[in-house]
Amino acid sequence: MCVNGRLSGTQRPWSARPRWSRLSGGFLAGVLAVFVLAGSAWLGSAAAVEPPRTTTSDQLAAVGELLRQGRQYEIEDRWDEALAHYEKAVRQFPNERSLKHRFDVTRMHFDVRRRFNDASFRSALDQLSLEQAVNLYEEVLVRIQTHYVEAPHWKELVEQGMNNFEVALSEPVYARRNVPDRSAEQITAFRQALRRDLGQRLIQNRADASAAVRYAARAAQQSLGISPVAVVFEFTCGATNSLDLYSAYLTPGQLDEIYSQIEGNFVGLGIELKPLNGRLTIVRVIPRSPAERAGIRANDQILAIDGANVEQMPSEKAADLLQGVEGSRVELMVAGPGQPPRTIRAERRRVDVPSIDEVKIIDPRQGIGYLRLSCFQKSTSHELDDALWQLHRQGMRGGLILDLRGNPGGLLIAAVEAVDRFVAEGRIVSTRGRDVGEGFTYTAHAAGTWRIPLIVLIDHDSASAAEIFAGAIRDHRRGTVIGQTSYGKGSVQGIFPLHSHSSGIRLTTAKFYSPNGHPFNMVGVEPDRIVHTAARQDGSLPTAPPADETLAAALQFAQTSLPQPASLGQARVQR
């Protein structure tokens, strides 16, 4: 998902999936470490399970069609949609190497474009020296060695950096800036020679890896006239981004944005975007945002930004045009489904993003409440308390439907605190990592527990911290989980700012498990009651809001299966 048009660094670019999720409030080795549960699809690990190999003719035909569709996106230069497409394909066929390979290549293309559309990254290229860039690379290697969930393979990290560098050389946005006066033949000859030289080097430790990258940077400068800093950065990004699909290098802008997401506020318009059929479509307008005040509506498609036609523009570039300083204005041409274009002017302001954006009584007779929890962030526990007491005052006695559909995750501690509002005792979630310090068990506290009957709604886009909540409620039999199997994200990420530069890295540091010890990765949370919903095959948005089958099923279950209010006593227990 993209908020306000910016890719939020930690997740699949345009999906409604996880962003972040475990906060550690201290300094680690002198560096503030924010631990998160990134849950985005395209950041997930596709090789976590080993299902049977694809063998049937129908499966082979399906894989072939997926490859054909993906290649068409690539040919049309629609890398964001190609990435989303391959991500879904890899989850459908986890052991198909052809799909995984296209996914990896597509991600590298997308990442190169995203970085070079980021002013904070371009500024770093201009300001740093070769020594400073190498120092940054070495610091990244130290972080990987110290904190990553698995022991690093140094030669493989260099090889992945070389892969990333090769993809960057093939990208016009990179070549125009760094090798404008070299022919394709010259670039190809150098690339092949460098790969051969690096392949012959003995790389057994951090020092060997750093020396190899320094050699590559100087060789590129001598042969192609390319900035050695631009070379080192591609090796740095290749090393981090290849560890798994959640780990990544974060530009200064991306690092700032992650902190803004954790805090639940940012400067912008307050819209969430998704590319559909080559067009940027607004899938959500944040309440009380500049976008809402300007008259922007969900399902509007953005046709132009400040007069620039965005229909043929890469989505990441169009998203960048939406960015700006607080108080600046932007002019958008938008069109709703079946409606003529209209021009809207909006001012970029600080937007507070609520983690709970809908609170109401949906059955006054039985006193059944409803709240939608859209993400887990720093303010979630306070917002949840306020929402529960609001519903209590409005007559919530018969039950609560807590909606986690589309919830991309968030802070681990926020999920733990939310579970603690409903579970009186026992384990909530446990984490395990290579470092024993990453092993921790979070438990519930009896004080302040709500006894209200609970129904939790999930879907395929409920991930990460949302799965921690749903998994704990399911394992403790504290409520009924209704909907579709959740996304299946089961690892913890740490956000580590770097000393060498005002950027950072996101690393997978641990995996997490439900109270009964069940893993989440590539498995998800299975609902107690599955609701099958109709989905549009082309992924497009409907022209009219569809009937909410899952909510209807949950309400019917609440009305017919939950205890009647008279038998409940107090909805909350204070101890």
C-alpha cells in the first residue's frame, strides 16, 4: 500500500499489506533499533515451505500463463504491477524457480527506479566519497553479521550485489546519470569481466567482501567512468535486499517515513494508492485529511499531477510527484468510475493516521459493537481503550466485532497490548532468533481485561501484527475468528539507523509463534468460520460498494450464537 503516494519502504509497493511491527525503546550498540513486523507480500519469504513440486499439466500451464502475464508487464515497463503479479504467483507456486527468478529480477528493477526517484538517495550519491560509501557498506555487513536471523554467506552477498549492479546498469534512470557516454557493448564487456573477476576471488569474511566491493567500484570508475559511490550503493542494496524479501536498505526518506508510520502521522494528502490496469487508483482517503477536505474520493483515478499526465508514467515516479513540504499545494486531475475528469487542488498538511477508523453499534437491540483496526502503531492501545469505552457507553453488551481485514500489521508491542485487553493470562506471542536476545515471550496481564464476547474478522491481507492478534484470540479460544485465511507473515524485522549516513537498513531478526507454538510464515491464521467472498479476477475495484459478506456472516453469528446480554454481567473486569 502506498500512503500519500509514497512507497513506504517496507512493504510491497502498492498492496494493502504489512508495513512494520515491533518496537524496542532502547539503544542497541549505540544505535536506536526499532524492531518491526514487516508484513508486505513482496517482502515475504517465498521459500519458507516445501510443498510438492509442480508436476501436473494444469499446473504447468498455469505457471506458463503467469510467466507470460508477468513478462507482458515487464515489456510495458510496468514494474510495480509486475512485482505485485509475481508476488502472488510465487505464493501460489512457492517452488517454481522460474517464477521466483522473475520475482527477484523484477524487485531489483523496481528498487533501482524507486531509489533514483528518491531525492534523499540522489543527494547521498553526490555528497559521499568512496571511503564513506565503503564505510557504510562495512557497517551494513556488521549489522547483518550481528543481527540477521541467519548467519551470512559473504561470497553470496557480494554475488547478489553484483546482480543488483548489473540490473542497475540496464536501467535507463541509472545509466543516464552514471554512464551516459558508454555504449551497450562497452557496458556488457565490463560487466562480464567484473563478474568473472569477482567469481575468482576468495571471499570468506567481512573484510574480503569489503575489499571485493572496493575493487568493483574502482574498476567501474576506470573502465566506464562511473562514480564509484554509485557502484558501492548498488552492492550495498543488493546485499541487504537479497537476504530475504523483508530485509532492505532504507534511504533517508524511507527511514523517516517508517518512523512517521510508527508514530501514525506524516506530511501529505492522506490517500492510499494502488496501480490498476496502468492507472493510479485511490483505494482509501484518510478521514479528516487534506484529500478528504478537497473532495477526493475512494475509487478516483489520478490522471494528472500538476499538469503532468501520469497515465504513461511509472507509478513510482507519479507517487514521488505527490510528495512535498508542508503547506505546499498540488493540483490533481482525477476521475471516478464512469465520471468525467475533475480538477482538485489540495494543500499538503500533517496527517494523523488513526489506527482505529470506524467505531459503532451495529445491533442496538443486542448491543453488538463494531470497530475496524486498520494498523498497529504507537497510538493503538490508547485508541483501542477510547473505542471500547465509547462502545460501552453506547450500550455494547452483547459482543464486539473487531475487524482486522486489510490490516497490514504494525508494531509488535501494539499487537501484544491489544491482545492484553481481551486475554487475562497466558502467552500472547513468542519470538525466536539466531541471537538469544531475540527470544522473548509476551504474556497477558489480568488487570483491565474486557470480558465482552469477541468476533475477529480477517482476510488474505491481514498480516503480521494482525495475525498475532487473531492467532492469540484463536489459541486462547477467547473469541471466534471469521473470514479468510490470513496472509502468513511470521518474522520480526529491526530498523537500524546507520552511523555512516542518515539512512538505515531493515533486517529480519527473529520469527514469531502463536501461544500454542504455531508458526505463521506461509501458513497464516485459519478462521474458525470461513466465509467465501466473490473477488474480481482482474483485481479492479468495483464501481459500487459490494455487499460485505464477511461482516454479514459475523453479525448473524453474533446474533444467534453469542450469549445474550443479560447473562454477561459486566463487560469489563477490573482487577
